[in-house]
Amino acid sequence: PMKAVQFESFSGDAPVPRVVGGMVFLGGLHWAAVAPPDHSGSPPEDVGQHLHLLLQYTRAVLGRGLPGQALTMAHVLYMHVYVRRMADFAAVNAAYGMYFGQAPASRATVELSTMPWDVMVEVYARCGAAVSPQFESLHVQSISEWAPACIGPYSQGSRVGDLAFLAGTIGLV
């Protein structure tokens, strides 16, 4: 994974997490919302650099944790990733994969070509404080008759307690 960046390194106007019943909800993350105050000029032209910044911010927010408990990227249950161009899917996967281990969060990636000009990618995350040992994930990486193989570093589904999260899927024919 990329080196940790301190929470204070990000914009003071960055979206703040909402904590409800042991769940952390973090959304509306894009370059302009979380860029460090000392950045100058235009945002990078590489979608991977945009996503790295957003995932570093997510990790920094989780590191601050809940009262009495610091969280990690392993606590991410589900991510919704919007990209301006689906042609950037490979770059998104490359950046995303650097932040998750063997049981990555479920994820849906959706093209949203109407995003503002300076937004290449936007992220929403749902995280759970009580992930282990209750956390289960389905991460098929081979040919299967009952589930398509993942085409990226995400799980098709994950569950913690009574909550289930499903990745964006393409139906089997």
C-alpha cells in the first residue's frame, strides 16, 4: 500500500464521516474536496493519482477511528466508485488494489460522464467497526459456473452480521 498520509494533510473542507451504530459512512470524496491545502494548479491528469488521494484520505479518516478504536482499510465493507470514463477502469483497479488485501471490500464502479471537469473519480465508502471475525467475503478469482470471476481487486459480495453488500455485477447468460 501507499505510505500513510496524516489526516491533517488534507483540506479542512473535506467531507467528514458519519458514524451510526458502529458503521462509518464516508462519501462525496473527489479531488477538489480532499486535496491538500498546499496543492496548486490543476489536479493531476491521471485517474490513478486521483484515486490514490481519495483512498489515502479514507485510510486517514479510518485511522482516527471511532471512540476507543482505530480502523483500517480492512474495515471497509463496500465502496461505490464513480468514474468519468469507464476506459479508466484498469487504472482504477491498479490504484484500488494497493489498499486492500486478500478479502477486499465489495465495490461497484459506475461510469458517470456528467461529473464536473475536475472530477475524474468520486468515492463513497461504508465501513464497519465490528468486521472481524464476523466479516465474510466472496472473492471468486477463477472460472465458476455459479459466479463470474472478479475483474478487479474487489469481492463480489461481503457480509458482516445481518448486513450484506454486493458488488456491481454483470448478469450471466
